[in-house]
Amino acid sequence: MHILHPGDPGYDDERSGFQTGLRHEPQVVFVVETAHDVEKAVEYAETNGLPYEVQATGHGLTTPTTGVLISTRRMNAVHVDPDRRTATVEAGAVWQQVIDAAAPHGLAPLSGDAAGVGVVGYTLGGGYGLLAREFGLAADRVLGTTEVGDVVTTMEFELLPVNRVHSGEMYFDATHAEAVFDAFHGWDLPDHVTPQLATIAFPDLPMLPPPLRGRNTVRITFASTRPFDVEGLKVAPRLTEDFGVKPFHKALGAQLPPHTYQGDNVLLGELPAETLHSVRVKAATADVPIFLGLLPLGAGIGGPASHLLKLISPRLGAERAHAEVFDLVRPFVVGRSRNFRFAVR
């Protein structure tokens, strides 16, 4: 275990995570490697009356601590039991490690589409994953945890007998947004398919595919372990499209570098088409960039919500603009997910 204070070599690197717009500002950082180290860190915080937070990757940073930061990124062992179809991970493990350990046994976790996200934080938030409608939330598969104070030091969960998935994506120019949103909202969605609708504005950068470079787009993604038909969604010319049966890891999204972002979400009991279009227009015309994401729920997820609506902006200070969009769906809000909340001061 290492203990770092402001000004020490390595302090800034240790308090930094995937979210670059907001960082912890702790009085002390405990760089832990074992559950015993975590116990010492929690004991120090409680003895000195200091708040403490845990950071593995920093994807979901919402409350920066000025007290004690427990950095778990080196505490990242992963063990797969292929006979029991389970994985046991330490506090700092990320999904890529689990995917790599499970794949040789024909198994996969209920991860999201970003393999660099921390397993424990994602799962404690519920875990709306790549195959959520088919198999439920990641939290539904947890078999047990060990904890020190409020810190989960290990987690055991079920793996799925999945090694290949039917998945795909379609990108449309944003000029076709109304037709695409209508088709998505009216899709007779099979229970075993997990889709997502998103608006994305791509910068004009040479590393991006030419059809997407510098464009405002609408993207539809979907995944299932079984075949499904998406012909009814092809309501406009596609900028790019990709369909196929792929290894589980190939169905995940591209890995992004650390960056600044801010976002929040609401769970909706219902979502009328006219309300969805009002949300679409409001987000597209806001005075800050807003990327909208819509996840149909039900099926394996259950609960009173029919949709999860999330908003993400590529900079901080978007609270007012997001609130104006969320106000449009206020009559239908039934809750909020702990996932998809980012950079809330």
C-alpha cells in the first residue's frame, strides 16, 4: 500500500480517472492492493472524521472527495470458475479482464458495451448491459460480496454460456431523425433484443470513418443471442451499417480515451411519441451539445419503467440545458438509474 498527499509524486495521476473534467481533491490517497489495505484506509478516515470515496476507473464520478480517496485500480484480480459459471473479482477489476478470462470457456459477463468500465461500480449501479433485456441487469447475477465499511472488496457473480451474439448498428444523418425516432418508437421489439437509440455529433477528425466525419447522426444499436429482424428500422439511407454474428467482445463499443463529460438520466413509466419528439428537438437545439440516449426496458429488466432516457454533454456546466430537456418528460418519470450519472458536483 502507498499513501500519497498533495504534492507527492504520483498524487495527481492517482486521483485522476476517465472523467477529466472533474477530479477528486483528497487530503490523502490510499493506493490499496488488498482488503487489509482497504480496512486501514477506512479506519483512518473514520478515526479522523473524514469522508471517503472509492475510485477504480473514475467513469461515474459524481461526488469528488476532499477527505480520503481509496484507489483500488491495483486491486484487480479476476478468477473464473468455468464449472460453476462464475467470476470473482476484486474492487478494481474492469470488464475487459473478465471478458478475457471468461471467453476461453465459452462464457461472458453481463457487461455494458464499454470494456474499460470498473466491474464493481457498474454492477452496484444496476448494470444496464449489452444483453439486458434478454438476461436482466448485472446486479441480478450477483452471488455475494465481501465488504469493508462501505467498500466492496470482492464480488462474485454468474457468467452466461454465451460466446457469440447477433449484433449490429446503423447510422443515419440527423436530417432523418424524425423518421428514425418514429420507427424506433414504433418497433415491435422482440423481448430478447436489447437496442439503444442515440444522437451523436462527430467532430471532423481524420481518424473517424469518412461517412461519419463532421456529421450530426442518429445511431441505432442492438444485440441478442438469437436472430432478429430490423428491416422495419431502415426508414432512411444509412451512412454506415453493420450486422452479423460476432464473438461477444466484438459486439462491444469502441474504447474511448479519457475525456470531459456530464450526464444524467431518468426512468420513464411511459413515453408517448409526441413527447419523444419534443425531447429530440429540445436536445438538438440546446445551447450546449447534448447527446441523447434511449434504452427500451421491460423484458428481462422488469420494474415499472418502460424506457431509460439519458443525456450526455461533452463538457461540464450543462445542468440547465439538461434540466430543460428532462422537464418535458417530468409527468412520466418513475425514478433514476445510478448508472449514467456523471460529473454531478
